[in-house]
Amino acid sequence: MSKKARLILAMVIIEGALAGIWWYLASYGAANPDRVTADFQGVVGQAMGTAMGGLLGLGLILFVVAARNDRKAAQQKARH
């Protein structure tokens, strides 16, 4: 499996886990309005959105690096 494919798989799993946490917190806040603050939904949305967006940006940079490493490995394999 190429490094690009492994990175995509890892990013999908991590983003899915973050989305699951986001879903859990949002449903918890909706189900228990007396146990959370009034701005709970907004804070959760902003925090989780920032985390997921930042991870996606980092994933894009890592994808470019992985693609370059895959090309280098293919060239090395072709030489030998």
C-alpha cells in the first residue's frame, strides 16, 4: 500500500472519530440543556470545526509529502 493510500485511510479514520465526538457532544447538549451553558452548541461547533479543519490542512501537506516520497521510492525501484 502506498504512503498516499495509508495517509488517506488514516485521515478518514481520524476525521470520522472527530465527527463522532462532535455528534456525541452536540446530541448531549441538545438532550441535556439544563446541564450545559447556553453557548455550548456554538463552542462545541467552533472547537470541533477548528480541530477538523486544522487536521485536514495538515493532512493536505502530509499528502503532498507522501506523494513525493512515493515518487522517489518508485524512481529508486526503477533504477535497481
